[in-house]
Amino acid sequence: MNPLLQQIQHGGVIGAGGAGFPTYVKLDCQVELVLANGAECEPLLYKDQVLMQRWGKELCGGMLIAMKQVGAARGVIGIKKKNADTIACLQAQLPSGIELLLMEDVYPAGDEVELVYQATGKRIPSGGLPKEIGVMVNNIESFINVFHAAQGIPVTETMITVHGEVRQPYTAWLPIGLSYREAIELAGDITSRDFIVVEGGPMMGSVTDNLDKPITKISSGLLVLPRSSRIATIKMRSEQNLRRIGKAACDQCSMCTSMCPRNLLGYPVKPHLAMRSLQVSGANNLSYALAAQACCECNLCTMWSCPEGLDPSRVCATTKRALRDEQKLLSPAQLQANTTEVHPLRDYRGVPTKRLVRRLELADYAQTKAEFRECELRVNRLYIPLSQHIGRPAVAVVKVGDRVSKGQLIGQPAPDALSVAVHASRDGIVVEVGESIVIDCQH
């Protein structure tokens, strides 16, 4: 591994806001195009806009470092046309070799496959990776973290949007290991008596009522919503119920497939057939179940398309899990063989974000932008997980009683494995070492 990739690995850089794939591995390739995903199509989230407006120099610096590493002569930042203030900020400081891709305000414009297609006119092979068509994609915060890591500054904070049933929605840098409770308290009083928290965006995020969970490197948003809201009701259905109701109520109208962004690009995903698999057993079941494998779980079918209020997205997710457990998944080559041409009506079936916001019952919240805030925190304890990324957890290099300072290495990458380092996000004393390292910051 070359010195730059080692710096990025030991700086703890991963995909911020996604699945948490280690960035040093993504940069270990040779491609023609480096693509920064600034589409930010999840309603209410504002973190990428803040980052591009205020840390544009670092973003471009990180992209240039990545471009040199992968041998790319061209860099592109994907951003929606509606974000005129952000566009103006970026255009004033774009270096040679980096340009903007202005996108329509539709969901899911920020999906990696959609973004790559818009930037290049090429499709990532079904079941494949962007590098197979000469592209490397990362999100905005990850490129900023690459820039910092190249200067020896590790990842200790992440940009978070807190919104929903709170008095003062905000976006801010928050230390990794801070509890959801403390992050939400910074937004003032919670304005709902019975609420849940969506981790991430309202479309693809998951729900929790555990406010003691810690913020990690992949945290992007905390949305406080009433437990009775449409989003909470759908996301809190049990797997047993969603499959039982789907089996009884799906009338095979195929709207989920007709509006599926991946299907419109020609990928072999047909949510209505995955729903049909609930009703069919025996030999025919497998062919229907396999229609779920290429699903990206953008949730558009569930939150927008289905007239019955069913959950094709989670049916696809649970079906994929069953196929994986039974070792029945198709190979990438088989998936690619089933890929068809881009649908001729694709350009006319994008879902406008404003209409999606109304369907999600978020219009009242969307009237308030979660503006950037400088937060002065008095942190008591931080719970910093050693596993915040895809791959092996970091290995603790501190013990109970050690005094640590912000930025100090507390977990080194696991040897000979896909793994990245973890660092202290505030000064303090280590009081517990396990799956997480607990730091008392009051001393």
C-alpha cells in the first residue's frame, strides 16, 4: 500500500453517510473520472450543502488528491440545479479539471448508479462497481476527510442534520461517539410527546427509539418524527406483518416496477414479481424472488408508487437476504445478461422532490432549513465504536485509565484485513474498552 493510501486508512476515512466502505480501498484503482456526490436527495437533510458552501476548498483539494492517486484527468461534482447558493460558492473556487454537473430536483438523483449514468451516459454493470467503467465515486464529506487525512488530520467529527419535531433544526459538526440524545438536545425542546428517530434520511433511513446510540462516521441525519407519522408507521412494521399484508393485498398493478429507478435504467429488478413471490411456492418461487436481487432499496416503490400502501422495498430486502442465506443469488454475469435497454420514458418518470415531501407528510418541516451552527459542546462521555465501517473492527490500542487527546489513535486497523483506524474525538480518560471505547471527557 502506498503512503497516501496508508494515511487515508490510518486517518480513519470511510464513506460518510453511506455503508461506510473504507476509502483507501476505493482509491486503489485507475480510472478516468472522479465523481463527488453532492445531490443530497433525501428530504430535510442539509449537510452536503453546508459542506460545499463552507468547505469547498477542502472538497476540491480532496478530489485533486484522489484524481492524482487514481490517474483521472477529470473531476465532477454532482449537485442539483435548485441549490443556486451552493453552486455560486463552488463556481468561485473550482480548480482546473473539476466541473459541476447540474441535476434536476428528483428522487433518487443521489443514487450512485443514477449519478454515474447522468455524468457519463454509461451504466455500472449490474452487480458491478463504478471502477469497471472508469469511475470512482465518493460523497462530499469523504473527499473533505481525504484532504485532511493527507495532512495528518484524522476523522473525529461528522456533519449531522437534526430536524423534525424540534424547536431549532440545525446542521453541525458533531464529535463521533456523542449520543443521539445530546445531539437532539442541541435543537431545543422536542415538540412531540410520542416520537421516534429516523437515522439518516426519511426514505432510506432506519428508525430507533434508543437515544443512547452514538453518532458514528456514517451518521448523516437525525430526524425526530411522531410515532404516528406515515414514515414511522411504515418503517416500524414487523417483517411478519409486511409480508403477510403483502401476500394478501398486492393486486399486481406493477406500479412499483413502472416507477423503479433501477428498472427504468434497464437493471433486472421487478418489485411486483418479488411481491408475487410471497403468493407462490415451489419451483416458480425462485424466478420471482430473483427479481428482487438488483433492488437498491431506495424505497420509492414503498413511499411513493404503491397505491395499496404496501412495502415492496422491504419485501425485496428480506427476499435478497433469504436468497443470500440459501446461496441462490445470481452472479454479476447472470445479472448483466438480464439487463435491458434504458426505458424510453425514464426521463419523464423522475419523482419531483417537492411532491415527494408532501407525500411523506414532511411539508411543514421542510419550510425550515436546518442551517449550519457552530456548536460549543460540554460532553460528558463518548461511546466510540471500534466498528463503524464495512470490514474488520479496529483493534484497541488504549486501556482503561489512559488519558487521551482529540485526534489520538485509539483503535488501529486490523492487520491484513479490510479495516480503518478510530480516533478519540475529544480529550478525556478511557473508562471502558470493549466493542466501543468509552471516554470520560469531564476530567
